[in-house]
Amino acid sequence: MLILGIDPGTATTGFGFINIVKGKPVSRGWGLIETNKENKTEVRLERIHKETLKLLKIHKPDIFAIEKVFFATNAKTAIAVGQAIGVMLLAASKTGITVFEYAPGTIKKMVTGSGRASKKEVQVAVRKIMGNHVKSKKHKKTHFDNAADALAVALTHARKEGLIKGGEEK
């Protein structure tokens, strides 16, 4: 089973694919959808939609798992991320893929054992669970935290569905 995990954003959206092989998660790739902050909102959303649709059509995952928008202190950011989620869900609908949404605290709990884990703790846990498959690319500045969060979303789905063995990392 191939699961696409998404960490939504308007500037940087992380994505990660995991395949379940004999009850263990194996990374099948990860990366970013990036948009230019100078572009108009509608142009940025169009890019996110097109890139998401392309990922779905090329890789044909069985499941699309996405992090739910989280509203803390910045309503403007929450609205923008909500718009990005909307165009990603539209892409999912166009391909007929099943979508699952997970709250940030649930993702952190399922991957690290704590619903209040930091981004760094999530990255460490994802690398531990996935093994050496998810190292940052050499000599290239990346936002691995976004991709790690996306892989964490995919891992959360796999654990919630009982597709991989084990519980939360300690």
C-alpha cells in the first residue's frame, strides 16, 4: 500500500510517500511543493493544485493523508493554509483517491509518543522509524521539517489503520 502524506502550506508544502512492506514503512520519496511569495494568491494556489495533481497521477497512491489546519494565533496564516488544503483536496477528488485528515497533536502522538513534540523531535522520530531512507539531500538547502512532517502524516495513517507494527515511539 502506498500512502501519500501531506504537510500543507502556501509557501512550502511537504509531501512524502511511504509504502508498507511486510508491516514495515519504507520511504518511496519525499519533497516539497514551493511557491513564490511574490506571486498572487491565486497563482500560488494554482501551482499547489497542479503539483498535487501531478504527484497523484504519477505515483498513484492508495491513500492521501493530510494534516488538518491548526488555528493558533495567526488567523491570516490559518486561512491561507486552509485555501491550500482546499486545492489539494480538489486534486484528490479529481483522482478519486481516499482522503484522511489528522490533527497535528495526533500526528505528533502517533510518531513521537507526545502530542506536544517539537518539529525537531518529529524529525528525529521519523528518521528513527524510517531508518536511513530519509536523509536530507547533500549540498542542497531543504525544508526537511516540512517533508518529515509529511512522512509523519503518512506514518500516522499507517499506524491508525494497523498497517505497521508498533505504537508510538518513546
